[in-house]
Amino acid sequence: MTIKNKLVASTVLLASALLPSLSFALDVNITADMPLVEVMHKGQKVAIQRNQNQDNNVNPAFAKTSRKCPPFCIQPGELAPGVETIGELEMLHYLKKMSSGDASIMVIDSRTPDWVAKGTIPGAVNIPWDKLNIGKSDPITVQEILEKQLGAKQSEGFWNFESAKTLVMFCNGSWCGQSPTNIKGLLKIGYPANKIKWYRGGMQDWELLGLTTVKP
């Protein structure tokens, strides 16, 4: 069994444990065995599930099919060697682990605050891509993010990522270059590729599936 299959299987088992607590059955589940997943967002429990209105249409903010390229160009399936590209079930797995107390994981919404205001994935922390654009953003701001939020340490001009968090990063979708820009920058300064996961589909795929979002 591959690592990805193990992640999905463990997520299914975690979500299945929630079934006895449901007082009603959902018509639109996440998977056949997973009606919803409960996660923590800013200290409050949020149930991630799909929209139950089977006539619901996608959020208009994500209905547009064409944006000028560049900069809104289609991203590759593999962003960089060692960086795992994940889907919704893997994202739910990491959210659940993080919400269960695993402080080694951080889910990052790389979009700017105006986009986050439209809705984000429950459990995600907003670190705008233009604040973490290594080589272009303010170096002091970048250093503070790396040390205070991502768990990296700097000594004598070198970065130590031994205790750095596993980052699960996303932005608006497969045409969005915000999280990819940050990921490539982190790799350049030595952030371990195996500690970076990329949700390529981002908010557009999340919204297309009718999954729960929260606003700041």
C-alpha cells in the first residue's frame, strides 16, 4: 500500500468513527464511508462536509474558466521533486491530524487576505504569499514567519529545518502561482521537500466539491 493510500485509508477510519454521533444521515457524503470530518479552526470545532443542496452551483468567485496567462498559468502536476501533490482526502487527513493535536503540521492558505475573506478551508492559517516570497519580500518578515510560525531555526547565517513543520500549502487552484512561488522559495533555502505538501486543486476544486468553507 502506498503512503497516499495509507493516508486516505486512515482518514476514512477516522471519519467512520464519527458515524454513531450523527443524528441524521447525509445525502451527500465526502466518500461512501465518510459523511464529514470534524476539525478545529481558531479554537472552535468545525464540521467539514459537502453542500447538501444537490442543485447547488459553484461559488461564482471560482466559476471563471479563463484568466490571463501569465501570470495565471496552469501549474504542473509535480511542482518539484520530493514535494507531494495531494487531493481533498489527503488534505482532510492532515487537517484531522492537526486538529487532534499534531503540532508538527501546518495547513497554509497562501492567498492574499482579500481572497481569504471570500472563504477558506477550516483549520488553515493564512500566510499571504507576498509576505513569504523569499528573495523579494521583506527579509525580516520572512525570518519571523520561518522562525515563529514554521519552526525553522537560524544559526550563523544557516537555516536548520530539523524541527520545522510539515507544511500543507494551497491557493486558488491549478492556475494559481501563489503557493507554488512560496514552495519554490522555501526549497531554495533548504526547506526539506518531504516536509512540503501541495494541494494543487486549491480553493477552486474545494468549492467545486461543495466542501465547507469558513470566513475570517
